[in-house]
Amino acid sequence: MNKSSAWASCAFALLLTACASPMEHADRNAVQKQAANPIKEKVTVPFDENLAKAAMAKGSSRIKGVLYHRVTTSGPYAGGDYILSAEPAVHLKGITVILLPETEHLKEWLKLEKDSRSKRRSSKEAQLVQYVPDPRMAKYSLKTKTDEHGRYFFNNLKPGRYFVLADDVEVNSTGSSIVQDGVSVITSGYFTSQAAHYRTQNHGVVTVVEYGEFHEIKPNQNELVIESRMRQDNFINRLWGMN
């Protein structure tokens, strides 16, 4: 879990503190401690350095991508990330994007991370495990940043399968909800009635979005165009009971 994700976790915990019972508060403290101190284990599938080196040899193809999200940033549904969304695409500037060649070591690392998150979703008692890949995996990778339009480029690639991964992004939204703001007592003759008053209350929402997918450059393909939609990091939200 990177620093931005950890910060978002703390923010979610603080939002929930006010309405939590002492036991719920104690449980969340325990979960937060585990999230901040995960058990670290190495990926056991060997890293094939020769395969990775060959995959990253210079070619004549390129990947052109655009990084964006469609999180609702205002109103009663602020912070929502819906599959069918009418929200305009928000292009993300200055975000680090990494490209790695497909290897069995990489696939095993991704699988272990996914399984660890699934176990944590199903039980808050499960200890969070963070799997550490072979450091040589970073050696055979490419890194870039998105431009002001959210675009990123990886040039001089060979045909093959690659994993494209972006840094997590925090989307700050301003939500609103209708809350009761007092009651008036109305008396007319022998009859008394009450009238409730309501107002709009604003609140802040932090949504963590992420992106990571495999893509393939086929033989004789000069350019692969990718629309990289960042989606809600459900692990963080479910971990703190926000869903």
C-alpha cells in the first residue's frame, strides 16, 4: 500500500469515528494497525531475467494511452465510481505510469496481491499480507508521466504482452445531503402539529482510484491505443466499511 492509499485509509477511519461504538472503534484501530504493518512475503516463482531482457529489447512499436477517471465529484452521489456513468472524463496530469513485460513472476505477484485483498475483504480478522516481487523486475521496466491531457507514451517496444500500472490517485469530492435542521410547533385552536425543517449539508469525500491491466502489441502493429480508466480502489473502501 503506497503513502497516498495509507493517507486515504486514515481519512476514512476518521470519518467513521464519530458514529462508531467503542467496540467498533477498537476493531477499526486493530484493522488500521494491520494495514500499516502488513506481513511481507516474497514471491516464490523465480524471475526469468533473460526473458524479461529479451522482451524489453528495442522494437518499432509504441503504446499511446490516456489516464482518466469518471468519479462523481459533487452532489449526493459524490465519491461514487459507477460503471455506467454520465460524468465527463477527468484527465489526470503528472501521474507516474509503469510498463512491465509479462513474466510468470509478475503474474504470480499480481495473483498473490489479489488473493490477499480478497481474504481481507471477506474477514477483517485476516492479517494483511504484502508480497514483495524480485527487485530485478523494476530493472526491466519503463516509467513515464502523463502530460497535461492525461496522455502517456511508451516507445520502441516489441510485439508482446505488457502490464501497464499507474500510481494510485486520490479524488477529492464535495458531497451533499439533506438533513433535518429543527422542528417547529404549530398551534391552531385546539390542534397542534409539528413541521420539520431541513437544510443541505456538505461533506468531503476521498475516493482512491487505481489502474493496472495487461495489454498486447500484436505482430506488425505500429501503435496500440489504450484508454486507461482508473477505478475505485475497493480494497480501501471495503476495508473501512464504506460500502
